[in-house]
Amino acid sequence: MSLELALYHDYRRFELDVSLTLPGSGVTALFGPSGCGKSTLLRLLAGIEPARRGRVFFEGECWQDSEAALWVAPRQRDIGMVFQDARLFPHLSVQDNLRFAGRYARRGVALDEQHLIERLQLEPLLSQLPATLSGGQQQRVALARALLSRPRLLLMDEPLSALDQASRQLLLALIVDLQQHHRLPILYVTHAVDEVLRLANHMVQLEAGRVVAEGAPTELFGRPDTAPALEDCALLKGEVIEQDLTDTMSAVRCAPDLPPIWIAGTAHPVGSTVMLSLQARDVALSLHPLAGTSLQNQLPVQVEAITMDHHGGPRIALRFGEHRLPAMISHRALAQLQLHTGMPLWALIKSVAVEHQ
Ligand SMILES: Nc1ncnc2c1ncn2[C@@H]1O[C@H](COP(=O)(O)OP(=O)(O)OP(=O)(O)O)[C@@H](O)[C@H]1O
């Protein structure tokens, strides 16, 4: 059960050549610099534009096979789409925009309309025309409309990038809930690391129309050979093993044989799963553990690679058990510590520097 594609397409100055097999559930984040072909790939998948050549199979059903001259029209693909701009029908009220979705309702996820209206706080807006709504309100309607068309696959192209914090949080929470209670695979284009962190369980990195990396976000983040936004951020998943209510802290264990990472600001319940993110600039290095320090985390790590980052600064890729941890240090620190590949070290991290959700 998955989405399998091998597609080639070109414009005058751009070529897309992508082969992928994506999971048939969960959120796959499509990540990459501007102009690398993310939106083009979504359009080809949706069938809005036919790819010059290639094949697309969704759950064993063929949507395009250029060799067999097979082509399935967008409507028959049961795809829901949400773009950066809401693209509502301007002459229809919110209610009628939502009703319109029902016309194409097919074989996919069945959600209760009233529940969705309440959840997305659309009740007071139902009689209004799209032009009278804010961007965030329009986007909430767009998501409801896409979901009420009962899609089997949801394609989302930077759906939150133009929204205020409150609308972002509302939509993010709904997408998380959808994943927990319904089986609706989502392909999600974003530039935002926090959205990947919150939503994605799979990730594809595109560059200049090609796939350069693919896998679990925890694997792709912090890798020395990846995009700057990913390179400078570690992503770790762990389980809370201790809750300190007095100091509002939690200890998160990322693997049985590793010491926990202390995080501040929230006392998560013991047993809960937490995603941690950490910026390379917040990781310091020491040859020995320190005594008498405010640092709550001194983690045993090993140097995996030493590279120069995009600004010419030293970047140390560290292994923390199976996890990746990048550290950004100065040239002077690099010389003083005489770092080399395979060297054991201590990564020093303030508990307040670790973001978590
Ligand atoms: N209809 C078109 N005609 C010609 N060139 C196009 C067309 N659509 C896209 N392109 C080109 O294809 C390339 C990829 O565009 P695309 O919109 O897929 O990138 P993207 O990764 O989604 O970028 P962004 O993050 O900025 O939205 C760009 O160089 C763009 O100029």
C-alpha cells in the first residue's frame, strides 16, 4: 500500500526526474529550496499537468503509465489538494464551498462535516463569501473542503506559510489528529522545520528536480551533507523517564543505553513520547565532563565528520548512540580540541536550548 512514482517532466529551464516509493500512510514532508520542483511534483501527481513520461501507482492503481498510454484524469484520482492560497470559489458562500466538495466525494476518508466545521471554527463563517474572510479563515475552509471531498491522498503545498500563529496551530493540530484517527496519507510541501518536526514521519529532500535524500526526519536532520536548514538542526525522538514538577523539567531517553536529555519548560508525563529539536549553535564540546556547571546535559558523543558549513565555519557531525547531533564551533575551538573522526567527546547542552513537542 503506497505511492510509487517514476516521473520525468521538463520546462524550458528546468528538469524534474524523480523516482520514489512513499508510504501509504502518515505525512511525507517534501523539503527543498525554492524552485527545486516541489509544486511541480504535486501537480504531476494530482494530474493537473501530465508528466512528459513516467508511471504513477497509488495503492496498486495506475494513474499514469506513458508507455502504456494510460492516463487517469485528476477527478478519478480521489486526491484532495490544499495550496498556499485557499483557492475557494469566490461566488459561493463558505457553506456552498463545503457542499461543493460533497459533489466529488468518493472512496477516501469519511469525516463528519459538522465535527469538522466545529473543529475548524467555521460555524460563524458559513454564510459569508470568501472575499470577506481573513487568510487564515480561508485556509481553514480550504482544508475542510479538501477533506470533505473524501480524498484517498491529500497533497498540501505550503498550506500554513501565509497564516498567523493561531490559525497555524489550529490546522497543525487537526492534521496531527487526522493521522491518529484516520488513514489518510499526506504529501506535504514545506520550508518550515517546525512543521516537519510536528507532522512528518517520512521525508524527501529535493534539489534541482532530483531526490537527494529520503528517510525518517530523525535520520535526515543533522546530517553533514544535507541542506542548511536540516544540517544545523538535530531531531530526536524519545520517551520521558522522569518528570520533575518542582522545576518543570523532564528527562527524555532516546535509546536504552544512552543517558537521558533533560528539557525545561514542560514536565511531560512519564511514558509519553516527545520529539526534541536542537540547533547546532546550541551544542558545545568538551574533552571531559565538567563539574560545577549549570549545564544539565553532558552527553557522550563521537565525532562522525568534520566539515565546513555554508559560511565556512567548522561543523562537527556527532553520533549520540544511533542519533545525529550537529555542533557549530569556532575555528579556534576546532584547533584547540584537535578533533578528529571517531574521537569520543562530551556534547554540552543547556536544557532550555532543547525545543520539544
Ligand atoms: N508552468 C511552468 N512553465 C515554465 N516553468 C515552470 C512552470 N512551472 C514551474 N516552472 C519552473 O520549474 C521550476 C520548479 O518550480 P516549482 O514551482 O515546482 O518549485 P518549488 O520547489 O515548488 O518552489 P517554491 O518553494 O518556491 O514554491 C522553477 O524553475 C520554475 O520556474
